[in-house]
Amino acid sequence: MRPDQLFNNAFLNSLSERIEQITPPGLAHLRDELHDIVKSLLKEALSKMDLVTREEFDIQSDVLLKTRTKLNALEASVSQLEEQLETLTQQGKQ
């Protein structure tokens, strides 16, 4: 996923507004340049991270939940089979 896809326009607009708010009045002409620099730095930092979208995260969470459910069922089956084997082993010794 490209870093610029991780942030929607609302986030960038919010960031832009924050930059505008903290920019001193005498430096207003630098606002756009500052915004571009911050955006570029964010993209660079995000590109170095191994990030996924919320949708991808939710899909993997669902897969993990299903896998855990199957694992629990298999563990219960193995436990039941071990008990049956123990019972048969005990009966065979008598």
C-alpha cells in the first residue's frame, strides 16, 4: 500500500489547518511550502513502516478468529481421542 493511500483528504485537510493555525502571521507565505514538507516527511516515514489498511487488518482478524476456533475444536478432538485410547489401553491390560 502506498503511504498516500493511508490518509484520506480529511486527515490532510486537518493537518493543513493545524499548520495554518501554528504558522505565525508573518510567515503565512510559507504555509503551503511547510504543508508540502510535512506531507513529504509523513509519506517518507510511512513508507518505511509495514502498515496495512483497516480493511486488511479486519480480514486478518477474521481469519485468525476462524483459525482459533478450528484449533480449539481440533484440540478437543485430540483430547477426546487420547481419553478413548487411554480407556482402551486400560481395558486391554485387564
